[in-house]
Amino acid sequence: ITYYDGGARSFYSNKPITKPEDLAGMKIRVQQSPSAIAMMKALGGVATPMAQGELYTALQQGVVDGGENNTVVYADMRHAEVAKVYSRDEHTMVPDVLIISTDVLNKLGDKERTALLKAADESMMQMKDVIWPAG
């Protein structure tokens, strides 16, 4: 019923990462998923899966050399304090889709369906304002 753009993921550390060779030997925090681990290995880095909430301390203590996420997470989680260089390479796009089965949607009354679709549209616009603020 709507989609969200979670922004593109890029690398950050204390040195620029502009090409895959720059990742050689670097321990980069990745999501705890097989595809994220495989991607990092394919790019030449050392995949270090861990929870997002552990990354700040891991960067601070040198457990990892860098991370990868969108600019919102980089700023909101204060990773810029401990990883000074954000290398915008946009190696992963993060689309999200909000879906509902047609059967369920059709069982809703007109008022409920209208309210749901309106809320979905409004939430999409709010997400755009968070990821892509004006200015």
C-alpha cells in the first residue's frame, strides 16, 4: 500500500573508503545476515556481524574499523563521533514496502480502508522528510 526509502547504505570509518581495495583487512560491522556477510567478503573487507546498538562502543574501542549505514543512522547513533569519515558509495539501497493482502483490504469497510490508505500515504511522506529533509 506504500513504500519507504530507507536511504542508501555507505561506509564510514576513520579513513576514506573509495574503492573495494580500501576495505582490505578492515573489520566492518555488518548486519547479522548471510547476504550482508557475503557482500562484505566479496568487497574484500572482514565482515563483523553485530547488533547496531553495539557499534558505537565497538568503533570507540577499535573492535571494528568501520560500519555501513545510511546518513540518518550515522548521525542519530552518533557514529560520526567515533568514525569521522563517511564515504558515500551507496553500495546498498534500502527500500521497504508496506503490504496487505487483497483479501484483508477488501474485508475492510470503506471508512477503514480510506483511513488505512491515508495513514500509509502520510507515513511515506513523513519517512521522506526524515531521510531527505528539505534544505
